[in-house]
Amino acid sequence: MSRPKRVVLFQPASAGGNFEYVAIPRQGMLFLSGALAQWEGPNIYEREIWFEDRSGLMDPDKDLEGVDILMVTALINEAPRGYQIAKLAKQFHPTLITIGGGPQMSPMAQEAFNYGDFDVIVQREGEDIIGQLSDVLLEHRGSDRDQYLAKVPGISYRKDGGIVQTQRSGLVAPDFVELPDFRSIKDLNSSNPMVGAVIETIRGCTENCTYCQVIQQFLGYRMISRETEFKRLAQLEELAADGLVHTSRNGTFQVFISDDLHAPPKRAVKFRDERFARLEGWKGHTDGMNMICQVRAEVGQDPELISAMQNANIKMVYVGVESDNAENLIAVNKRQEPGQMHKDLHYINDEGLTVVAMTIIGLPFDTEKSIMDLAEWVTTVSKYQTVNFLTPLPATSNWDSLVPLDENGDILEEGVMRPYHLYTGRQFVHQDERWTMQESRDLFDRYSAQLNPVDDVYRRVFRILRTYKLRLAATSRDLSETLAAKLSETTVALKNWSDAASLTGLEFGENLTERVTELIDQIREVSQPLANARKDAADAIGSRVNELSDSLTLLTGPAGNRELALNISGRITELTQLIDDTMTVSTKGGAKK
């Protein structure tokens, strides 16, 4: 018989201040949770996905009580918090199983074991093994565990003072889990929806830029099936209809296409043609969505593809501009030419797409003047911009070739963990003869002051959403109090009527029937506000509904009133159904205004 086990999938709060990270749910934990949901083994996994950016900081002592497995992932500047939570979790709950993974820990398993307290680190993607791995760790806690772990491909674990890494062959199908498990996100409800939805249609990239971690984390360029794309689009529609995605007054909502390269360049002929055909098929499936994706500038040479993107409701594109210096682009293996890129960006703008230009400063051939010139140019070819200093990331060529600094800007001592909280792209974290760490911060500030940062857009969105939530909460409190008062009145009235019925018998039946009819009309008066109320309003009047039911029960009690009860039973049923229906509507759709 299957045994229920509790799993918390944990993502530390973003340390970099990038509002996209807060707005867009990271996909990794959603797919791992989905994999556990569909796994068939000796255990049933009850899952909760804890994004600290949504739900606040975790207290591992209190919040992990009764949890069987904690899974932790982190980006590079979130790693210290991830390590801290894993270590504290083991201290407070020694039998708790801890599993780490993601783009930081996968290539840095030794560091994760040293600074966190993990039983296992998963290498790269893990949907296909997470069920098997969880069962092994739960079922085998003694000396025989290692022999079972050795059979799980693509993991690292400690043994005899060293680390064992098992090998895996092949890649995970990108739709091994068809639908990401949004509904297991902690605190996701109609009063706290996602700012935007997210859909993954491919994994990997057709390029090989030296600074990018994606190439190693997601090998190849793998599309999900066409059928899965439509299922995921339908899932987003359902989430929005249930109030779990913030919807604007005109009924539309934002969708981030989380691909690293949604529309590949024309030279990637096979992938480009397949994406074009799929985009044409999206028409009619994305009518209520405002979509955002990432592309290369070369899409500006492909009018047919741009037209298909717009027909699919893609409104905004993030473009990897990086630099307008040809030598820099060559140095980082970015296959594009500045003059052509300038033309491509102008074409994309002219076609009406909103361009977010992603730039990198501090590249090998940058000077202070060239960086400021880049700011002047990039604002003429894009509406919004992002900026990051060149930052070495694990599994990239820069990780070992650039000399790391400590948080004071001095060369890092051997064996000391890097100051990951500074790996935000806002300063140099490696030695460079051109600028010290502090000088790079000053340069970053001067450069970014010339831009129109896309982060400002997200800040405005969050302010609007926060105001909306506060206003909705106040409205719900007022509505809740009004409904509770109304039902109090009817409860008292019903008790009076039932007392009268027990005294006067059948003679009061006709009058009581009329009074119940009046009651139904009164409830109808508030049924529409109740239908528009949110769940907290419905919960607030729940106890009053129970009192109503108790009062109605009195009418069927005395034997002498049986005929009277039969006479009004239809009215009572109608009243009960009316209350049930309005509460159901408020629970499902109350946040949609």
C-alpha cells in the first residue's frame, strides 16, 4: 500500500534584485513536482513548492516540521541561502532527507556538500530520476543505501570520505512531465496570483556563447511535442480562469516563454521551420495572452517569422545584444555582426514589437568610453534594456580562467567560498587590470543611469498589483461583514419562525411558507455580491450558514409539524442550493474583476 510522504521544494529569495526572477516562477521545481506526482512507486508524494520571493523567508525549524524530503535549487547568488537552509534543516530535523540541484550545485557538488548538508546532489535535469531517487533515500537509510544510490544515474553522493558521481547517458525528454505543477506553489490563490504565467516549449540553445551557463545545464536544442505545447497553453488559460494568474481589466494576462531561444535564427533551418509552423498553429490558442520571449537579433531578417510571432500574440522580445563591438562579440563566441544587428533591431522595432536589449559590459575589449557609447546606442534601438557585468559562472570557460575576488575586492584565498551574494552582475567579481571592484560599481551606476531598465517596468507592475490586492482585501472585508450581518438577521428570523411553528402547528404553515419565500428573496439580493466575493468572504460567513442549517433542522423536528416540513421542504432545498452555488462561485472566480 502506498505511503504518503511530504516534500518541500525550495527556491531561495533572489539576491540579485532582478524583478523578472520574482515575477516568473522558476520552472525547475514545477517540473520536479510534476514528476513526483506522476511517479508510481511505494510512496505517494504530497508536494509544496516554496518560492521565498512569493511566500517569505522559510523558518526551517517550524516550517519543515513533519516534512520527509527537502529539495533545494539555487542560482549562483542564491547559493549561500540554499546552503544555509539545507544545513539548518538537518540540524533541526536530523532524519530529514535533503537533495540539492540546479545550475549552481550540479557542477559544484563538492562545494554544496561542504557548505550545505545534502544527502544527494542531482546533476543537470532530474525529472526522470527524482521519483526513483526519493524512494531509494526513504526506503534505504542504513549501510546498504550506497548500493542502491549507485544504480540511480546522474547524481553525486558522499561515500568513504569522497564523492561518487554516477553517469547517465542520453538526455531527458523536455516533456517527460507534460504539465508543470503550478498548483503546488505555496500561497498561490486568487488573492495572491502569479504576476505572469510561464510556458516552456524548448530546452537548450543553438548557440555556444562562452559566458552562458545554459549550454552545459541543458545540452542540445530540444523541442517539446506540438501536442504538449497546446496542453500547456490550455493549462495557462485554466490557471487564469481560476484567478491564479493576474488578469488585467480587459481579460488578458502576461505569459513569459521561458525558452533560452524561442525563435532560432534562419541558419538553424530545421528548428526555425518547425518553430514557424508551430507559431502559425498557436493562433486562436493565445488570444487572451500577451506573450514575451527571447530571440536573437537575426529574427529581424525573417519577416515571415516575425509575422507569425505577432499573430500568436508575442508582444515583447528580449534580444541578446551583449555588445556593439565586433571584437567583443568574437571573444565571447557570439555569432553576430554589429552593423547587421543595428539593422535587425530597427526592423524589429518598426514592426511594432517591444524590444528589451540585454547587454553585457566589462567584456575583454571594453573601455569606459565604449561602455558609455554602448548606452547611448542601445537606447536608440530598444525601448527597455538590461545590463550585467561579465560574471564567471560554473561550467563556463570563465569560471577557471578568471581570478576570483573576495567581497573586499582582493584576490580570494585558496579554499574560501566565493562571495556569491555579489554575483549579481552589478560589479566585477574577478580580477581585471582595467577596474577594481569599486570602480566597476561606479561604472555600472553611470551606465545604467543612461538606460530605461526593464526592471522599472516590473517594479511598477508589482506596485499596481500590491495596491490591487490591498484594495481587494478591504473590499472583501466590507463585503464579508455585510453578508455576515445579513445572515445573522435571517438566522434570528428563522429561529423565531421555528419557535412559532412549534406553538401554532399547521395553521402557521402557509404564513411560514411565505416567510421562507421572503428569505429566499433576501438571499438572492446578496447572491450576486457573494458570487463576486473572494474566498475569504465566503469563509467568514461559513459559520452563519451552519447556524442557518441548524435553524432549518428545527422545522422537521416535532412530529406534529411533518406536514408543514413537507410543505416547505422544496423551499428549504432551494435556499440551501442557492447558498452552496454562490459560495462555490465566490471560491472559484472571486478575484477576477
